Amino acid sequence: MTHKLLIALVGAAILAGCASSKPYWHKPGVTSDDTYTQLSECKFQVGINKVSKSDQEDLVAHCMRGKGFRLLANPD
């Protein structure tokens, strides 16, 4: 019984991983840590301004594009 449960859990985890592919920011020659730092900076800059929540996502995207990043689909 335990073996079947383990197989079911592994299968569910694999399916969940496939379903949760998200777009990501990419710039050639930039590490994922540096990308995270740049994204955090954009989010901070947008966050300190009085901007509606609905506009924040667009402004962060503009900030990242201005830094040379492109939003790409996860290569599954």
C-alpha cells in the first residue's frame, strides 16, 4: 500500500511541475542571481512610488525591459 502511495505522489508532483511553468526574465550573460537582484530593484523602485497595484506589474516589466531583459516562456 505504501509503495502505491509513493508512486501516486511522485506522479502528482511531476504533473504539478509541468502545469506550473511560468515565464521568466532573461538577459544573455546574466546569472539567475543577478536577474533576481535586478528584478528586486525594479519592484522596490515601483513599490516606493504611489502607483496603483494594477499598474505595478506593468511598470516592473517596463523597468526590466529597460535594463535589457526579456520575458521568455519556460522551455518545457
